[in-house]
Amino acid sequence: MSRWDVLAVGANSVDFVYRVPAPPQLQGPFAKMRIGRHLISCGGQATTMLATIAAMGLRGKYVGVTGNDDNGARIRRELTLLGLDISDVIVRDVANPHAVILVDDKSGERMVLWNREDDLSMRVEEYPLGLVSSARVVHVDDTDQAASIAVARAARQAGVPVTSDIDRLTDLTEQLIAAVSLPMFAEHVPAALTGEADLERALRKLRRTHEGLLCVTLGPRGAMLLDGDRLYMEPAPVIDAIDTTGAGDVFRGGFVYAWLKGESPSDILRFANAVAATSCTRMGAITGVPTLSDALHVLERTAR
């Protein structure tokens, strides 16, 4: 029996979230705005994904680097309270990653201003590669790509499937995609990789070099999945968005949960969409993660 359902490696963050009346502008009436509701919420790609699978009742482990400041203590405390294993987290004498997130009061869309010190990058040799065989799924993000590639390759060599969060392009992105079993792309990535503006054509072009499931998140329009030669597209539930921070990470957690349950491709997308949409009705990344019952309620409501 695996010690963990999901082992995730990658980014963490402490987010300072502020609601503002409109997107900021350098000039004009929105160059100065009064802050509305605000909060401090833990986030980060890998950690928000893990918070989601923990909320679904699965066992998770986080491997990454935190700072030794108050924000580092906050993220470690939050993950521990969620029941996640952080015994292999590295603590460095540097400020923890943090972000200032401005949320448009009308649309719920956000602007992220972030900082992560170079000293927080995890080196390949620091990842405990022997741990990957103790998980049912390994999840990597694209923060420290060389290390994520090494982890993904070690996991697949051990027969453990690897999912990913890919939302930027670098010289190592194609290697990362090849290393994982199931890449999950932000909407802009497939077109940038392939030169195909049409997402379906872009995924089918990526299929030539990758035989696994290929998934793209589409924000309020839902998600798309290529399984073999069959394309699945599922719309997102219609909701009144309050804060979209972390929705993509929550989607990935919901996807992995439904995938581990053996759900069909359509049901996986519907569930992941429902979990992500529910998170958008709440403020913050990890603070916005819904319970399983809340996500199922949204799923049932939208299925009627």
C-alpha cells in the first residue's frame, strides 16, 4: 500500500489578497483605489493542488523549499493543519515566496505580483527521489524545471504516473512535458508550443510526441482533454466569481482525485471543473479550496 496518494513537488507561497474596485491603471480614476476586503492566504502551485486532494480525503506529501521567516512558518503550519506530510521540506535562511494579489471586485479576475528568491530554487540532488515509489501519483509544477524533470523521470521509472502543471515556456519545457505522464497546460501554452492557434489542432500536434492524456484548462470555459485520438470538452459551471486565485491548481487537484477513482474522461473534467469553479466563489487559494461535499453539490446542481 502506498504511503501517500499524491506526492507533489514545487512551489509554495503566502498570498496577500486585496479586493479592488477595478483593474489598476497608471493614470486616471483607477490609479488610486481604496482596498476592499483583504486577507492573507497560503497558496502556490504544488501546495494548493495538495490542499485540494487533502480536502477530498486523500493522503498527500509536499516536497519543496520554504523560508525561515514568518511566511515560511505560516505555510508549514497551514500544510500541517491540512494533514499533509511536510517532513522532507527544506527550510532555508531566506524570505519565503510571497505574492500580492489584486482581485477585481466586479469579475473576480486577479493580477498577481510575486517574488521568489533565487536561493529558494531546489537543486536536482536535493529531491529525495527514493520517495516517489511510495506514492500513487507524483505531481510536479514548472517552478524548478530541472528538478521536476528528474523527479518525473524517477517516478515513471518506478512505474508511478506523473501529472504536471505547465503554465510557462522555457528551454526546458519540452523536456518536462516528455518526462511526465499527464501534462496539464494553461490555455496559452499549447499554441505557443506548436504554433497552432486552434487548441484541438495544437493538442493533436502534441500527440505526435506524447502518448498520454493531454489536458488544457480554459478558465470560465471549462477544460479540454485529448485521450488517444478522442477529444473531450466540458464547460465550467456558471458561477458568480469572487476570486479566481488558485483555480487552476484546484482544478489539477480535482482532476487527480477523479482520475485516481477511475472516472471516465468526461466525468473527470466535469468534477475538476466543479471543484475549480467552487473555489472561485471564495477568496484566496488554499482558503478557497472547497470540501468534497461542496464540490459535489455544485456538480449535481449543474447536471440538472
